[in-house]
Amino acid sequence: MERQVIQSVGFRNTVEDGKVTGFQFKVRLPYYRGIFLSQLRPGTLTVDGETFSKDEVIWNFDGEDFTWEEMTTNYKLHWAVTKPATLKVKKEGGLAQGFHDLTYGFCFTSSYMPPIIQDHLDPDQESMVFMPEFGHHVNSRRLLIV
Amino acid sequence: MSKKGHPQRGVTFYSYLNLMGRTMTLDDVFEEVADTGATCFELLTSYIEGYPNPSNKWIDHYWSLCEKYHLQPAELGHWAENHLRRGPAMSDDEVVEELKQDFRLANLLGFKALRTKITCVNVLCDPEPGWQSYIEKALPYAEKYDVMMQNEVHLPTTLHTPHIRDEYLDFIHRTGTSHFGFNIDFGTFQYKPAKGMEDMPMSDFKDVTKPEEIVDFLPYSRACHTKFTSMNENFEEETIPYKEVIDLMIENGWNGYLLSEFEGTIRFKAEQGPEYFGRAMDEVPDQVRRHQIMMRNLLGY
């Protein structure tokens, strides 16, 4: 996988029945260990200043789609650090040809960390104590649509 | 009025060389290329796991990737090795055995075009005498496996360098074969040093191929390397006359494979240290996508 959290591989517009209906991109988990889906706290996606709330982003693991609500109760599926997840967004016409600035926030709970940190987890803001092995909550990358 | 050509837009996996096996698997390369909307690709024999004897499992996986990402095998890059051992030189038959092996693999993996590297004797790629003998002996096998060997015309060689006509065209006409031709690497049209490579010139750029020279060679080419060294922020290659060459190919009815080949400064520097490698991780996919944007806009698809 690429060093960056937001991958170039997998960044493309998505087509359904011959029409461009949205776009997708992949992220890797910047944690030192994998997590169960119920630990995930998805946040906000911003593309070129346009925001998409967590209601508008579908997470896909190994071909299976999940809304953020569905993930809150799924503690059986494990997301490994060695495989990226695919994020899918509906947008009529997809993204235009050219550069796009993506910023995406997501984090996860870690029950062995002190409550003061757990209680203030915000996917769209960095943790009150940054630990490199936990990675950043918010990541950005400038990528191209052909 | 003859019919306009409809060449296919593709990428050679060689562009990702520095990242393959490190931050990119073969699966990743397939997907990254598919992301650009390209429809075909070039593979090198080196990327075949277990080469020269890939397992059926790998071959199945390779085909599943071609299907999943709708990518057509376009060209297989291989080498006509005739100096594989010290001591007695390889006989023609021994070289032909090597070539047959690659032809068979090309056929197995869906390739009809090959980028055949022939042993050269100088920087202009004048072929080593004797090449005609073993390549001619290999022709029946190329026909059997339905592949066309293509000699790559690569900077600083030009399309008017004497050996192109005296050796290669002469061979094609003498044998009458349709299984030998040319991959014209667009670097041959490059007329000034690439950005960031001013201190490592491969040519003095005094003698370069003019775009119109490609017309005579189109009937002998199935795939070309659309070489680029640096794409700017407006998706332009400033050192190679892309539009002129592509227009000529289309006007003259060429329907081959155009394979983006990135050979920019970062490709050479990536091995020098972690900072450069880190930059390559960003720049390589970005540069190939920029090139594909230019190609998509030039071709209209």
C-alpha cells in the first residue's frame, strides 16, 4: 500500500448502467493494529471545498458495503491494517477531469486508552494527544481524475 | 479519404517500476491503470511471477485481473538474449529456444505484440551483427504463436538512423514477414532536455526524429511507447511534439496501442535515497495520470 492514508490506487469515478454516478477512493488504517467495524468513527469528507457528511459516505470492505450506522453494531468484521477500505460517494456526474483536493477525517475507539481521550474523540479533529502509532484523524491528498 | 485511426490508450507497467514490489503489487498496478480509464497495458516478462515458468494459479490470477479491470494485454516486453553465458557463443538455435519460450508466454497471456530488445553494439543501438540469422529462424514460431516482434526505436536513435532502413526495414522486406516491426518510442521526437534532466542528457538533441517521419513506419507498428519525462500542471509534455505525432497517426489510419511510459527525473533518483523514494510514491502515479489526461484529450476518449 502507499505511504499516504488516502491512496491513489482506487481513486476514480464510478459508473452504474453506463452513467457516472459518483466517485470512490481508498484509505488505509493508520493504526498499529486492526479494528472491528464498531470501533470506527467515520467523519467528514471534503473534496475541493464541497463537504460530504458521514451519511453520504459508504464504507466497503472486501466487496461489502456498510453505512456508518450499520458499522456501529458490527463487532465481527475486522479491518486489518494491511488492506485498504474503499469509500464510495454518490455524486451525479462524478468528479471533473483534473486535480482534486481530498480531505477525510476518521478515527476509532481504543478502550484501553484513558476516558479523557476516548470521550473527546472527534474524527474531524486531531486527538488531544497525538500518537504516531495511532495516525492522524484527518488526512489530505491531491489526486487526479482522468 | 482513408479511414481515421482509432488507437487504444494504455500504460506500460514499467512506469511504476520503482514502486512495484515495494508499495505496489501487480494487483495495485492493474487497478491504478484502470482508474485512468486506459484500456490496455504492457507487461515485462520480469513481472511474470515464476518467469519463465509461471504457475497456473498465477496465470489464472493474471487473467482475472485483466477481466476485473477491463484491460487488454497490448505488448509484452522481452529480451532476445544471445549472451547468456560465457565461453562459446549461443548458437542460433539456442537463441530461438529463448525466443520461443517468450512467444509461448505472450500467447498464453494474450499478447500479440512484443517489444523485443535486440543486442546492440553502441549508444545508437546499431544491432549486433548476426541478429538477422536467429530472428529469421524465430519467425515461424512467431507466426505459430501469433506474435509480432517489435524493435524499439528509442532516443538517441532516430527513424532516419541508417540501421533502421539498412538493417530492420531490409530484414522485413527481404523476408516479407509480418511478424517483425517497430515500437516507436516517442522519446525519439524529443527536441530538448527534460525538466530536471538537463545534466543527464541522452542526446545533444541536434539530430531528432521529425513527427512526419513516423508515417512510413506505421504499417510496421502495433504498439508504441508514448514516452514522457515531465507533465506540467496543465497536462502538457513540453519537450515532445505530442499533438503533431498523434494527429499524424490518426490521420494515417493507425489502430495500434499507445502505451504511456514515464521516464522522468524522479524515476532515476528514486533509488538514491528515502527522500527521493518518498517523492516517487507521490509523483509516479500523479505523472502517469497527468499523461493519461493529455492522451484522453488528444484522442477524445
